[in-house]
Amino acid sequence: MRKLADYGRDDHPAEDPERAQLAWTVALLDDCDECDGLRVELTVEEVGSPGAGLVAHLAPATARRLRAALARALREMGEAEDG
């Protein structure tokens, strides 16, 4: 089973010759034979190159750590957290 949670693109201008615009997806995954239990699947790939990206299978503790890191970065920018 793979259940999509959300997807999107980064906010970098597509016409920048030095940095590719990226797409991301976050899903719940339970069909990873090597993984022990459910995972949060994070995929990042260049826009226009589906299937050529990097995929991370995050255990719940690792997904929470990533969430906390994003929240810290937002606070450093002066942005309030949602929710």
C-alpha cells in the first residue's frame, strides 16, 4: 500500500540555469520488505524527470526529526508555525 499525503514543487524559479526546479511527494508506505513497519516515503526529483529522483523511507522517529528541523528553519526565518 502507498497512500499519498501531499506533493508539490519547490519555489525556485524554473528558469535559473544553476539550480533545477524540484518536485516532492510525501506518502505512507507499507510495502518495503527491508523496512520494519510503516514508513513515510519522501521523494525528491527534478521537475520533468519523473522516476529519476531520490526516495527516502523514514521511520516515524526520523520523520518527526525532519518535521522538527523544518519547524526550526521556519522559526529562524520569523515564520509562525501552522496549526
